Amino acid sequence: MSDVTAAAEDRLLRTEDVAKWLSVSKSTLVRWRQSGEGPAVYWLAEGVPRYRAADVEAWLAARSTARPRLPRRGVAHAGASRG
């Protein structure tokens, strides 16, 4: 791994940066952080959370296989009777 690649993976991102990257609101990311559901967070000081790019990538990879997709409400399932 080159020094440039390692530096990019270890780069610290602000809440705003990660929220934009994931296409979610900052409040959603804060809620995930508070519930322990989101990517790992590092606290530089009180009120100064930061995320490592590599941790966000790992969190995304884990989420891609974590849960099966549930059907949307109101959509009939294949083979379901329509009584």
C-alpha cells in the first residue's frame, strides 16, 4: 500500500463530510452515532467527532450484506393470495 493510499484511508472526516458521502442528513448520522449503529467515531475533543475514511468504507461493506431487503409496504409478494 502506498503512503498516499494509507493517508487517504486514515484521513479524518467531519460529520458533514460523511453525511454528504452517504447521502444522509447530519442528524441521521448523529442518531446512528448515538445508537452505535453508524461507522466508528473518534473524538478529538468534546463536541469534535471525526470519522476515518477506512472505517466508513468498512461500515458500508458490512452493511451491504448485513440485512436482507424487506419488501415495500403495499407491494404484493409473488405467490401471495389476493383473497
